[in-house]
Amino acid sequence: MKTIIYISHEGNLMKGSTYSLLNLINSVSENIRPVIIVPSDGIACAEFKKKGIKYYIVPFNLTFTEKHGIKRILTFLPRYIRDRKKNNAAAKIIKQIVIAEGAHIIHTNTAAVDVGQKVATELDLKHVWHLREFLSLDFSLNPLIGWKLFLKKINKADTIICITKSVCEHYKMVNNKKAYVIFNAVRPYNKIHLNLNKENYFLFCGAVTAQKGIEDALMAFSKFSKTYPDFKMVVAGTVKDNYAGRLSKLLKELQIDENVQLTGFKTDVDDLMANAKCLLMCSKNEALGRVTIEAMYNGCPVIGFAAGGTLEILENNRTGYLYNTMDELVEKMFYVIANKTNVTQLISQAQEYAQNTFSEEKYADSLMKIYDNLLLN
């Protein structure tokens, strides 16, 4: 059994990339012994422990910044010196772990961390770099060293995995023979949930930010609710303190504050999805859209903005509904309410598509081919 070192940036959080990492590990568990390295302790580490996955906590910094313009220029040198010092120290510790664990491959689970490439190069080990996010488009993050130098680093990896064609294009990997597009594994094949007796609410699930489209979702719901005042909007996700005031003001301006339920972060949204009339995926720059796929598995139709990963995984009127404008979004919401027979058929088609495309079983075949090829060369 081969040992793979997975380097992840979330130890104190449980977000999409960590859930996808756990699905990845579960898919190849019969052939791979995983060891995870994270920069901090927290709920992700608790989940690793619960699942019996060995992990180490080695503090390191992400190699990206939210600052722009003059602020970025003024903070570049001290930030660069600080990060280099901390990450060099982390690399020394990770090298010791890699050697002690007898690792065969280092697999970096996010675009935002480059310490894995450094360690793999110094130990002459194969390195897989998993690009799971746009960063600049979905999180307003940019490489501290600039995109040109950062892309050069990525190209040094032995294999690059992009979770969608959109991500592959974003990182300019389309013509790179070492780059592969592999959709995330989201669930085991048979972990589906179906309830056709839906409740009267729409669902928004994920990070509650303007970048993720919550404001578009709420504006569409405000127009919809003028015709259907008994409907609710359930928003499942964390609202950061610096955004809570703006969100509260918007709800009052749209006069929907009594019709919108903010649940906060939830570790399990299966029931919410299964019972919802529809999931609204309003992010204009979604790298993949894990919640879209989870909705498919849970028999929840999805209305998604026609761009990025959403455009790749939803086929309009067959596995989901796509829109380009606010009017189209509202129109689709009315359609879902008025056309139960067509929606039921779409739910069935979407579930079948999700099982055949995003299952752990299918993912294992693709990933093991990559690992086996690396170990042969």
C-alpha cells in the first residue's frame, strides 16, 4: 500500500475543499494510506481523527493576499519575508514527516499553498497539485509573487488536477500535457435522497457573501414573493461579522426580512436540500459548485448562473435550470413551482447524472490511474 502525503490549508475549518479531500481519500482507501498535513488544529482535524486518518499540524502561511493596489505594494516585502521564513521552517518539518512516513507522492489539495512543491522538489518526490478554486475570481485572492511567477511554480508539478475545464483555462493549463480535468467526488454512488413532497422554500447554501451571489438570490426572491408571500428563503451558511450589517439592511430594504431564515453554518444540509423546492446557485464565478452536486444527490432541482463550473455541470432543462439575467432567474423560480411533472423528471435525470459523474467509485478509477502512472515513472 502506497503512502500519500496530502497538504491541505484547512485544519480549523470544514469547507468544500476539505469535504472533497475526504471524498478523495475515501475513494482510494483500499489502495492508499493517507497522511494529511494542515497548518492549524480545529474541526477538520477532529473529522480526520474521527475517520482514523493520520494527520500532522505544521504551521504555514498561504501564498496569496487580499490586498490590492498601493496597499499590496507597501505590504509586499514584509509579508514576503515573513511568509518565506515561516514556510521554509514548515518545509523542514514536512520533509522529516515525509521521510518518516515513507511517502511515495505529495498531493497538495489547494492552489493556495506552494510548500508541497518545495518539499517534493527537495526530496525528488512526485508532486500532484490540485487546483480547486479560481482564487482571484471567487475569493478576491491573488498570488503574493504575482500570477506569472506563480503559474511557473504550478507547471513544475508532475501532475496538475483541475476540477473543471473553467479552472483549467483560468490557470492556463489547457495545453499542458501534465494537466487533467477531473470533477470532484462528492458522495458514494448510492448515497441519494429523494422526497417529492417539497416544502415551500427556496434554499441558498454555502458562503453567504456578495461574491457567492446571495444578493442576487435575495433580490430574485423578493420579486418572487410578491406573488407567493407564503414562501420562505432558507440561507444556510456562515455570515461574517463584517457582512452581517449589510445583509440585514438589504433584507429590510427588500421587505423580506420576515421571510428569510438564516440558519448559520450547518454540517449536514441533506434534509434542507431534500425538502426544498429548489436550490439557487447564484455565484458568477463558481469553480465547480459542490452544493450543486449535493443538491442533485438529494433530489433538489438547481437554478444556476450560466458560467464557470455551474455551466459545465448543469444541462439546461435536463439536469438543472440555467439563467443569465435577474429576470430569467425569477422566471425559472416561477417555472419550478408551476411545472411539477417536468421538475420531477429533471430531478430523476439529475440524480442519475450525479451518480454517474461525481461518485467516489468513478473518481477512484481516474485518480488511481494518475497515481499509478506517477509511481511507474
